[in-house]
Amino acid sequence: MRTVVIGAGPAGLGAARRLAEAGETDWAVYEAHGYVGGMSASHVDEAGFLWDEGGHVLFSRYRYVDAVIDEAMGDDFLPYERSAWIYLLNSWVPYPFQNNLRHLPKEALLDCLEGLTELAVRREKSVKTFKDWLLANFGSGICEYFLFRHNGKLWTVPLDEVGAYWTGESVSAINVRHVLSDVIFGRDDTGFGANKYFKYPLHGGTGEIWRRVAAPFADKVAVNKRIQSIDLDKKEISFADGGGDAYDNLISTMPLTKLLEACGVTDKAVKSAAGELKSTNVLVVGAGLRDEEKNSRAWVYYPEETAPFYRCTHLSNYSPYTVPDGDAEKYKSYMFEVAYRPGETVDREAAFEGCLAAIKAAGVVGPDCRDHLVSRYYNDVPDAYPIPTLRREEALDVILPYLNSRGVFSSGRMGAWKYELASMDQAFMQGVHTIEELLGQSLSG
């Protein structure tokens, strides 16, 4: 049986790796862009600065993923202990915010602690929206200062349109006694999350990981093959360049909404369900500078409205080879993520000016930083984040079984439409598990 995989991002390459390991030979991967890696790709601008498609670092919850990437990359990694921060009220607060309140100005600290003491005597038994969940778990102060602002920037929709079912390991739970004791005894707590320790490639950015993972079966991967249409009855795909292919099983990692459009689905229930799926786009803005002071930060969240972005990655701190000539003493690079809704446009120049002004105001770069500017970089990433809307699960329960019944299996960050399973390791394993289910055998244990 012929298997066709759409997309050569982590999920598509996970599927490809499993097909190769299983000894399958009748399969192909088609990628719309001229490179592999999907949203985990990396690009070098004309000035010689390297940019990822957003803030990606490598950490894994799976031994299988570790083995695959170690085989591909060897020792070409740099290890890090996360140094993530939140900048607000002219203060630097270690991540996660709710565990390090002692760094706030006293009035804001009092507001946050007052909200926490309210939680000690009043707990909501049932919440449906993400907004209500945040209030019920963190109190009004922490929400108003950080969580509402940051998540509002990221999701671009009112937080009462986002469900509360997805949080899991994505949001640090809070222990009121623990938080209070940290404030009283002056302790920091930065240990939350699977990405507490991470790795980053010495050369090539995150895209290098996926270029190497794909190398053993590169003859099976065709790039610049954008899907034009999919005929579910004939089980044929057509490309924008006029070519095509037939399949028995189709693994798609393209955005689920785009997949349905390509398939020309007319089923009313499926079309109605698709209307419940929402996503955010991200404009990646890069600023490459010279002769700026070095700091040890990995990334910083900026929740205040004065910053147009929700996160700034200090990318030159990850590897010296993200800057020209590998000279991270001379050059620094800052990568910003500006979220916006599909259908909207972002003024790139205004966004850049706002990004540079925000890190200048925070003291990250000097007052004469504009004189040191070497590179401006822009990259629009459509469908960067699937929004866990209130009715997402109901929608997926209609869409995915319909596609499966037609021999189409949608996987990956935007294919499965699940933000909570969207890191690189999770996306890779989604592709792996899809193939295992098709073959009826578990090769990963």
C-alpha cells in the first residue's frame, strides 16, 4: 500500500522515519517549501544572521526522540539551563511569574498576594473557560498583571473564548503556601516545565536538527510541492506545479483547516465543525546588532501593551553561529514574536520600531542601539498556534473520524490542532504513532 506524507516538519519526518524503519518502500513525503523542518526550520538573512521560525529549543519527553536526534546530531549541541524572564513594571521577574512574585514592586506584590489569600478561602468547583480557570487557580492579582496580558497577546482572542481543558503541563500550577514562603524567605523557584534544561544546535539553528533527521531518506522527500487539491474518492493529490500522486493512506501535517479546503469537503457537519477551529499567525521580527553588552537570558515575556510582541528570544545566546562569523562578542540578535489574527495585517516597520523601543526601554540594548543596527528580519508564519477554543474537542470529534474513514490521517501541531501537544518532540511522536497505528505494530515501545 502506498503512503503519502504531506509536510516535512517534525510530524511528517516522524512518520517518514517510522516508515523507513519498518522496511516500507512505497511511500513519499511532499513539502510545500524549499526546505524541511516546517515551523522548526531556520533561515539565514543577507547580513549573515540566523533566525528560527519562532522560539524553539530542544527538550524531549521520549527516549525514542532522544535516540533519533542523538544519532542525527551527535555532539553538535550546546546544553543550557533555562534563563527565562518576565519584564513588567520596570522589573525583571524569573519565569514562572507566579512562583517568583518577590521581584515585583511592593504594591503589585501586595495585589498578587491578596488574590492568592482569596483563593485559600474560595475555590471554584467547576470552570469552563481559560479566563475563569486562571482566576480560580491564580487569583486576580497574578492574572491582571501577567496571565491575562500575556495570554491575550498570544491567543489574540478574548480568554473567555478559550477552553480550560488543555492546560495540563503547559501552565505551572500554584501552591499558595509555597509561594508565600518563597516571598518571605527570599527564594526563587524556576524549576517548572520540561524545558528547564534544553539543547540547541551549535550550527544551523533548529532547522539543522530536521535536515539531519531527514538525510537518510532524502530521496523520498520532495520539496517545493504545494498541494493544490486532494480527491478523496480517487485517492489522488494534485500539486500547484501540475504534478500529482496517488495514495492508499495519506498522512497530512498541513493545517487541518487547509486540508479540508484542499479536499473540497462538502459534508455539512464537517464544514460546520471546521468553523470552530481558530489559529493565530505570528510575525517573526529579528534585530541584529553589533557592539551591545551580553547578558545570559534565553527568552523574555513582555506582557505590557507597550511591547507589540509577547516573547523576545535572545538568540545569539544560544549559539555563536547564529550571528555573522560566529562572533557573538561583536554581534547580538534578538528575535521577537508578534501574534495576530488570520486575515489581519501587521505593519512590519511599525512592529520593528516597537520591538526595538521595548528592549531599549528595558535596558536590554543601549540608548544608541539604532546606530548599531546591522540587520532587520521579517518572516510571517501563518497558522503558528492552534487556539484551544471552547468547542475545539467537539469539532475534532467530527472532523478527524470523517477523514480517517476516507484514508486521511491528520497529525502534528496544526494537523491535530492541539497546542498542548505541539512541541517538536510531541509533533515528531505524533507522526511516529500515526504510522504505527496504520501498520498495526508498535515499534517504539
